[in-house]
Amino acid sequence: MTDPRPGGELDTRAMGVGGRAVFRPGRLSPLGLDVAVAVVVFGVSVVNVASQDAAGVSEIPVAGFLMLAGGSVALIWRRRWSLRALGFVLAMTIAWMALGYPGNPVFHILVSLYAVGRYERDGRTSLAALAVALAVVGLGQVVDGDSASEVGTALAVTMLVWYVGRLVRIRAAAARERAEYLEWKRATEAERAIAHARAGIARELHDVVAHNVSVMTVQAGVARLVVADDPERAGEAIGAVEQAGRRALDELRHLLGVLRPETASGGLGPQPSLNQIHELADQMRQTGMSISLAMDVRSELPVRVDLFAFRIVQEALTNVLKHGGVDAAVWVRLEEVDGHVDVEVTNTGTAASTLPGSGHGIVGMQERAILLGGTFEAGPQPEGGFRVFARLPIGDK
């Protein structure tokens, strides 16, 4: 998109407020810049050649002007076809010397040689092109009758121009590689953060849903079995199902509030903590499970440690309900020792399972302990039953 104002263009890539394009005066496109360079080189070459003869520009034949113009046109395409542009310019220079025209189009050579150093990918090909250009430049200086020092200076300048072009290419390649690496690093970190967030959400959903649904399933089964003979107990079981359902809904609402804080309101309750551990034990006792609870945590724990400890106990009890049965005896120990909290859940009972399990519970408990820099153990006991043990560092409060 062009702008009606002279000497500038509209940059559609940088849009201002309201979608308005930003005007950047004096900015040329790459093709416009190449044309400008070709025009400047043509003009400088004409002046340089004219200065070699007392008669000036009038003594330059029409063929000479055409050769200089042709070489300048070749420079327009030096970015895409740098070797071809240099080859055309060197051929023009040799023809110029063969016709005996004064001076030589050295500026054409320098510009095209810089382009070879800057844009040619193969280093050996670029170096070979430099060697050919040096030979032509040296020959031209000798034909013009220049001294050895002048020839040496011309060759040194020629090599310097090529070297500058090559150096710019190397630095541009290094900058591009670094940009690609940083982009890859950002993408990798973003993927890692997403995976971490997904794992955290999966752990929370598993703990909330699996625990409460397991309780609801067991209590619903009890109600179905005793509804005819013991309506009162069936009513209690149905009430426990209702309580577990409400608790699950409350925790799911809180989790959704964490995921979408912009819609969260002050009505959302706090995350579960060890302050609710007795309520959790009472809830599990309603299923018929025998639970002994020993808790010796004197200090106020960091939020994550408090939540993770509660979740580990919750998931361990849920696993007992699934795999040990409602008749299992469970011992829960929570103890603060030397800057960490020990969480231990041990149970008796058989391995017979009445409820299906996904296998994510043990993994989730282990992940929580590792995230805090702690340790985790879980496995069957030699005398029967199962033991879960986690040591969670308290860290800074």
C-alpha cells in the first residue's frame, strides 16, 4: 500500500489504534533500495571514468555508457543472483579493458563482490569468486599503469569489501539461529507449562471426583441393600450420598474459580486443608470404615503443603475404600518433624476390589510429594494391607 505523500510509504505491518496504518517517511522497499544503489553506482562510475580523461564525459562512447548501465542493472538482482551479477560485471570489466576505455568500473565490482560475500551460501564458492575478482581488479590496475602500491591498495580494498559482506552474513546467520533457538525455547517452556497445568488440573479433578464418587457409590449400594429391612439406615446412606455430592460440587466450583479467576466471586470457599481432616475421617467412617487418626501438626503450614497433605490422605482413604473394602481398619498419622510433615496411611484388608480404579491415584500422590521436593512410598505390607507414606518439606511459610 502506498501513501499519496511523496518520500514515504504506509507500513501495513505496524497498525496503530483503530487499525490505521503508520506512515514512515523515507522508507524504501528492498527493490527500491537496490534500484537506488544501481543508479548511484552508475553515476559514480561515470564520474570516475570521466576523471581519467581530460575530455571528460564527452569522450566516453555510447557503448561505454551502455556497458556501465548494463552493469548497474545487473546490480539490481545482486541479492538473488549474486554470482551471476558478479560474473556479468567482471565480463563487462574485461570487455571495457579490451576496448581500451579509460579507467575501469571498479565500483560495480566492489558492490557485486560485497553481495557475493553477503548472500552466497557456499563459502568455498564465495572465496573462489573473490579470487577471480582480485585477478580482474589487479589486471585492470596494471593495464592502467598504476604503481605496485596502488595495485596492492586496490586488492586490499577488494578483499576488505568481500570480508565485510561475509562477516555481515555470519552475524546475520548467528542472530537468526539465536532467534530460532529463543523461539524454540519459548515454545518448549509454554508446552511444559501447559503440561504442568494439565497435570495439576487432572490431579485435582481426580481427587475431588474419585473420592466423592467412591463414597457416593458405596453409600448408594448400602442404601439399596438395606432399604427394605432398615429404612432408617437406608435414609442415612442416602443422606451421606447427598453430602458427598454437595461436597464434590463445592470443590468443583472452587476449582473452576481457580481456572477462571476473572469470573470468580467472593462466594467461593477456600481450598481443603488439614483443618478438615477430621471431617474427612468422619465421612469415611459413615461407609463403615474404621479409622484411627493421630495428628500432631503444631504450626500453620504453607497453603500448598496443607492442601497436598490433605489430598494425599484423601486419595489414600479413597483407595482403601476401593480396594480394601468398607471393613478395613485404617491408621492415619500426620506429624510435623524437623521442618517437614510426615503423612502416613496404613490399612488392613484384602486386595479384593469392589470399585474400579484408574491407577492415577498413586501417581497423583507421588507427583504432589515430588512437586514439594519431598519423598513418597506406597506398597503392600508383608503382614497384609497397604501403606502410603509421604514426607513433605514445609519450607518457607
